[in-house]
Amino acid sequence: MVGAKRRLFGETAPCILECEQESYCPCCQTPVRSLKRETRVYKVHQALFTVSLLLTLAFAVLAQAPTQENLLRVEISGLRSDKGQMLCALFASAGDFPKHADKAVKRTTARIADRHAVCEFSGVASGTYAVSVVHDENNNGKLDTNFVGMPREGVGASNNAKGHFGPPKFDAASFRYTGGRLDLKITITYL
């Protein structure tokens, strides 16, 4: 019985050392050859268990490692009120910037609080971009203009680019994005 307990818990090695000269172990009356075989099997199982435990821990650490997401974060200030929402658009070419938000690479809206707003564009690929923002005070989802086309709501662009007798040019508002997180600041202008 003592020998069986010792084999169960993997403690046969000292027993083998004591009885190498005899054909049967005096402690447990098990053939020495069988005890040596059990010890080898136990060592192999112990090694496999250790390797599997280490692999499990390695995968757990890798799974929890933070990944750097491609994120453009645009902080907007200079709003005259908390009414409405911010309309934000990310453009990759000059052709539609900033008038055709429906042709933007990405669009989002943001809540306004304390006359500030933050728009975030996630999953953005590396490239050259420009951002346009509109303070949509009446929540109609578009920029309101007067009879000659001048904005009646606040507008802004990346690099705080300003237009002369029209909207800013893509080249003035564009920036190079190489991935990771990029924080931009835009101050709204009311005309």
C-alpha cells in the first residue's frame, strides 16, 4: 500500500535508488524494472504538462497584449453653443473636399458638451488626409448656407485651414498619417 501511494504521487525515484541491486523493491514489492519504467513515463508526462502550461501562459499573455489601433482623434473647440451635433468627415483626395461629405472616406458625428466635441475615426489606413467639421446646430445632418452659399453654421478643417472666397483647399488642410494614434485640434469658425 505504501508503495502504491508512492507511485501515485510520483515518488518512486528514491525507492528505485534504494533497490537497484535487487529484482524486487523491499518497500513496495514491485519489480524494479517496472518502477524504472513508471519513473520514465512520469518524467515524460511531467515534461509535457510543463510545456503545455508554458504555452497556455504565453498565449494568454499574447491575447491580452494591447494592440495599437489606427485612430484619428479630432478635438473641436470654439463652438458658440452646445446645441446640435458635430458632423465630421475624413477625405483622402481633393476632388470632393470639403463640400461632398457623402464622398468622404469616413464620416462620423459627435455630441457637444461644454462647447467642445471629439470625433474619432478608427481603422484608418496610412495616407494623406484632410478633415472637415460642421457644427450642425439644427440637427438636420447638413451644412446650412445663405442665399449666396456662405455657411450659416460653424465650419472648420484640419490644420485650421481657411478658405479665401470659398472653402479651404485640400492641400492647406491635408496631413500625412502613418498609423497608430494621431490627435488633431480644430477651432470652429462662424462666418
